[in-house]
Amino acid sequence: MNAPVKPSKLIKGATGDWEIVIGLEVHAQVSSKSKLFSAAATEFGGDPNAHVSLVDAAMPGMLPVINEECVKQAVRTGLGLNAQINLRSTFDRKNYFYPDLPQGYQISQYKSPIVGEGVIQVDVEDGEGVSVGIERLHLEQDAGKLLHDQNPTMSLVDLNRSGVALMEIVSKPDIRSAEQAKAYVSKLRTILRYLGTCDGDMEKGSLRADVNVSVRKPGGPLGTRCEIKNVNSIRFVGQAVDYEARRQIGILEDGGTINQETRLFDAGRGETRSMRSKEEAHDYRYFPDPDLLPLEFDQAFVDALKAELPELPDAKKARFIADFGLSADDAGVLVSERESAEFYEAVLGELANPLRDGKLAANWVINELFGRLNKEGVAIEASPVSAAQLAAIVDLIGEATISGKIAKELFEIVWQQGGDPRAIVDARGMKQVTDSGAIEKVVDDIVNANPDKVAQAQAKPALIGWFVGQVMKSSGGKANPQTVNDLLKRKLGL
Ligand code: ADP
Ligand code: MG
């Protein structure tokens, strides 16, 4: 089990401190061309009911056939979650009636899921990491969608999503704050995107979370939980947890009890609202689907998938730190999105001396490039400065052809106009002057013109900075700062 929570995670109530306990059930749409049990397309958008096979429409006598790619995606995901892969799992029918579910049941996995227990490391902004246990991952079908706003007197049904494969990833109740809950979803989404098993697009509904929240006195027994359904943004996960914890603490401190119930998050009001209580909960009458044999594969199938897994964010982060001396924070920023890590690696691939300049390159990617992309609202894929161009700029700094200050000007030119950074430096005479004769002349002129400042600097050596500034200015920022410093010290007798 996890260590006791830090006091900073506790919530102060009228009767003392409270601890929040959270477990998440995340539904992630499997990235696959066709559905879990039919050949219909999973494409987003399209006309209503354009991607519906006879199986998805539940015509009598149709038989589901498992899509091997969806099975592979679930196994890859399980491996990415450091989880137990079950070589034998079964599909069950979860029975309920709803107009968007023509079968009258959802095919899901109940007692024997394809993936068992695992764990993921979650980084939280305050620097504390937490391990969150994974209880299971199972495969199931998505339902269709009811459209209530297309016709004044009728609700319409769109079955395009009916039968699309979902992975339900259930965490253990190991999460202790809204921050941790958000960081968990975010890390899970990053892992899924690295694996390519879910696009993680919460706006399109590819990833959504049911958030289970309870509160207890620190170290006490688990409290009764409420489940907030279908939360579709990371920010809302945090808001729902905070609101719900406060609500439960209020009830308990007034001497009440928590009813186990399903609630909805109202994003407009930032509140959760009761949807149904446990008494009204469905009895799904799960039973094994007689149309589907148990799903069985051998360890060789798992091993082959494992051998092809991409490097995942934790491993990449550790490698960036070990090989290039990056700070944990910088490495964390670079690996937090697959595209960012790929860009940085492309820069490394172009550098003349990656071991020497890998850290410098990380600073440039994070501070200059990401900073600018964020400011302008441009995605990394559309960056006007390519990995090769950025690497050329870093090379020029690393080999002392240009100073960091000139490099910023160069970056600006490349951002605005494109072009080969090296050629721009040549054409515009931006090279750093390391020739000490040329610099010495500038230094002498400034020293001779300012006898009062010389006296001051001799009394207070920190004032050398003023001279450095003057020399840099009159050289157009091109003098090598080290050479300038050395010369000044000598001339001023410091
Ligand atoms: P069910 O089978 O009723 O859905 P589970 O035991 O599978 O319940 O738990 C569902 C989710 O609720 C899991 O993510 C789990 O971590 C979480 N959970 C269970 N008990 C609690 C609790 N007391 N407080 C918060 N979350 C909980
Ligand atoms: Mg459940």
C-alpha cells in the first residue's frame, strides 16, 4: 500500500482533517480501423448510421467475430501499464435496455478480463510521485448515441459508435487528491498515445472517466463512495473531485451519511448532481456470451507484441536524464507528449555533437521553441522552425560561432522567414568575434573614454558588468563574452 498521505493533501473540516480517496474507471476508445466484433468503420464523424453493420444493428442471427487488432491493442496497453496479461479471458453480456443499444446487452468482460493488475507512476506538480495501482483492463463495446436536438418531436438514434471497441481501465483507490487524479488521467493518456492504442482525444469522447470519490478520517476505514459518471476533461476531473469531497465532508460533519450513488458533473455550475442511488442501480444479469468462445492466445503472441512496443515516457525520461544530463523537470516536459519527445529526438539526431549539446538543445526546445509555440497557439507539428533548423542553431552556439544572444535573433529570423541558419549567419555577418585583437580595440576605447567608471570598478569589481555591457553593445552582441571578460579583467587590473 501507499505511504500515509502528506498533511498537505488533507482537507480541513470543522471536525478536523479529512482524507480524499479516489479510484478512476477510464473508458478509452481503442484505435482500430474496424469495430470490436464487426468490420464496420470506427471513423469519427460521417453521416449518422453510415458505419453500421448488421452485427452493430443487432439483426437477428448475426454473429460477433472478435477483431484481432483490438485484442492486440488491449495487450499492448496492458504491457504499457506494467500489468498482468491474461492468456485466457471471457466475454459476458451486460443486460440493459436503452434505445441506443439495439442488442439489449453490451458485450463486456466481467469476471475474467484480458488484463489484470498493474501499476503506473504518476508525477504530480509539487514534485511528489505516486504509484497508482491498476485493478484491471477489460474490452467492451461502446453504445450508439441518441440525438435529441435534430427533430422537434422525436429523438433519433445514430449507431455509428455502436460496437466500437473500448478499454475500461480501472484503478485501485490509490489516488488522494484532485491534483493526483488529474495527473493520473494525464499520464494514462500519455501512455496510451505513446502506445498508439487510443488517441486520447477527450473532446471527441475517445477518453472519459468515471470518478469514484469518498472521504475518511486519515488512516480510517474506506468511506462510502459516489461515482461521478462520464467526466470528459482533465480539468473537470479535478473540479468534480474537489466539489464532491467538500459535499461529502459537509454531510458527514452535519451528522449525516453518504448514500452510494451515481452522480453527474455539471460543468456549467461546477457541481455534481445525483443521477441514481444504489437502490435504483441496475442488476445487469451478467452471463457468458454464448456467441463467443473464450479469448485465448499464447505467451509467444504477447512476447511478439512486447518486442515491438515503443519506448514509453518513463524510460525515455530516465534516458534523457542519464545521457544528456537533463533535469527531471525538463525531461518530464519533453516526454509529456509523444510529439514533443519526437521533436527533441529529431533535434538530437541532427546535432553535430549530441552528447555535448543535448542539454543545450533541450533548453532551446523547451524555452524558445515551446515558449513561442504556446504563445502563438501553434502545434509542434506545425512548427515554423524544424528540428534540423533548431539543431543548426544549437550547433552554432555549441561551437561558439554565435553567442546565445545572437542565437535568439537568429531564431527569430528563422521563425519569420525560414532558411538555413548557418547561411543566414554568414550572409548577415552574425558570427561571434573571438579574435581578441578586434575585441581588444573596442575594450581599449571604452576603458579610455570612461576613467571615472574605471576607478569605480577598481574599487568595486562587480561593476565590471557595466563594461561588459558596453563592449557587447558596441560589438553588436557579437563579441565572445568570455574573451571580453578576460580582457577587461586584465585592463582594469582586477
Ligand atoms: P464496482 O464493481 O461496483 O464498479 P469496484 O470495486 O470495481 O466497484 O470499484 C470501482 C472503482 O471505484 C475503482 O476504480 C475503485 O478503485 C473505486 N473505489 C472502490 N472503493 C472506493 C472508495 N471507498 N472510495 C473511492 N473509490 C473507490
Ligand atoms: Mg465498475
